[in-house]
Amino acid sequence: MKMNIEIDCTPQEARAFLGLPDVAPLNEHLVAEMQKRRDENIARMQPEELMRSWASFGMQATQQFRDLMTMAATSATPPRSE
């Protein structure tokens, strides 16, 4: 025997019927917070901001980064057999 039951209700009605909490206010808060953080991060990605933050580290940071990359490249390369 096969039975089909079709229930026509909104998600909010289904949650209320099952006794689940209404998470709409929490969801709205989280979405607003994510939008705020996204907007802040987009502002940081402006070329002027990037150059200003990179320049604040100076040439010492550039040299350290270059040394790090050189060390990583040489350690990843197998030694030559002659």
C-alpha cells in the first residue's frame, strides 16, 4: 500500500508547527554583518590602500619576502646530479 500526503504550507508555518525557533531575525543580523564586513574589505582592496600598507613595511619586508621565496624554490628543486 502506498500513501501520499501533500502538505501546503510556508516554511515559517512548517517551523512553527514543528516547534522550531524563528531564526529570521538572527539571519537578518548575520547577513547585515557580512555585508558590512564585505564593504570594509572592498575598501581595503583599493590600489591606494594596498600601496600604502605595502609601503609601510619598507624594503626590509620586501627583502625578507624575496629571501623566503628563494629558500622555498631552492628547497623544492632537486639537486643536480653531475
